[in-house]
Amino acid sequence: MRLKDKVAIITGAGAGIGRSTAILFAKEGAKVVVDDIDIKEGNETIGIIKAINGDGYFVQADVSKAADAEKIVDETIKKYGKIDVLFNNAGVFASGNVIETEEETWNKVFDVSLKGTYLCSKYVLPKMIQQGKGVIINMATHDGIIATANAAAYCSAKAGVINLTREMALDFAPYNVRVNCISPSGVLVRPWMRDIFPKSQYSALNRPAEREEVANVALFLASDESSFLTGANIPVE
């Protein structure tokens, strides 16, 4: 098992890539703390983990709020005594150009995707420094590298996540904390999306990505197999 006895926090793990990653991490021996703002979906993920004899614990929290981000960390330490991996996966998408995007929408996208990454990292990092090691994985997107039309807030927030990843990698490398980023493109986050996405739109492989294919990259970054990798943004496309 590649994550045996490791403790991993995954935000936004009630569905999509977060859920697939939580299940994969549990199969690989991790104790998984599932965070989501949606109680029903978060508990569903825990149910799947327990059904495969995995070890999981749900914390309902909004990562855009400092008190909630701190709560995730405090409950993880209380439950498992350490934090080996933080996967800042929670994010919000919104369509619209700069003129069309309302300020409230802009703030929501930035609060969850970028501010949430900052807040969860802020409270996890002291624990990892104290331990002398740790791994942080941030979820960005292809749209944060090469902008997509009609997604001003989303492209901007995810570009911020990519550069925050690089900055954090430099700051915390002396403490043996690695920080990397994943930038997927065209992922079937929900099963129903298969019916509405033209396959040729997303990649040279003429198909969109499955959630598990992104989760596999997160597993590599969380494991010791990537022990000399930090500050990287890994495109999955």
C-alpha cells in the first residue's frame, strides 16, 4: 500500500475528483479525512470508504471560512494525531466574462478556490513543520494555464492557485514540506456529463478524463514516489 498509515485531508471530497481520490487513498492504506460543505455527499463518501474496509472521517466545513478551515485541522489532529497529506481540492466554477460576472460570483469563486487553498494550508502547515515533513497538493486546472473564454473568475482564481503552489513550495521546502499542483482538463466530474461533452473537445485521445485518472496523479504526488518533486504543476490532459 502506497499510503499505509498516512493521514490525508481531502477538501471537496463529497463528489467528483475529491470523492474518487478519497476512495483511492483509502484503498492505498490512508486514513482519510473527508471535508465537504454538503453533509449528505460527505457522508456518502465515508460510506463508500467504510464499505471497502477503509478508515475515513467526515468533517463538514466551508473552506472559505477561517474558523472552518481551522476546524478541519483540529478535528484531524484530535482523531488521528497527525496530518501527512492535504489535498486542496475544493473549488467553484462559474461561467461569464468580466462584464457578465457579478461581484458576488467573482468573490465566491475566489473564496473557495484560492482563499480556501490558502486557509487550509495556513492551518495545516504548522503541523507539518512540527512533524518535519508533509505533502500539500493543490487543485488547479488547464484553464489556469491557458485561459478559456467565458470563465473570467475561474481562470483567474486557478492561475492564482498555480502560482501560490510555487510560492509555498519555496517557502516550506526547508521544512521538508512538498507542495505541488494538478491541472486537469475535460474531466467527467459528474457521470451525467458524459452525455453532454463532445469527446473531441478535450484531448488528443478523443475523450474526456475520468475522475480516477486525476486521482491517480494525486496518489503519486501524495506518495513517497514523488519525494524529489515540489513546486510542480502537473497537467492531466
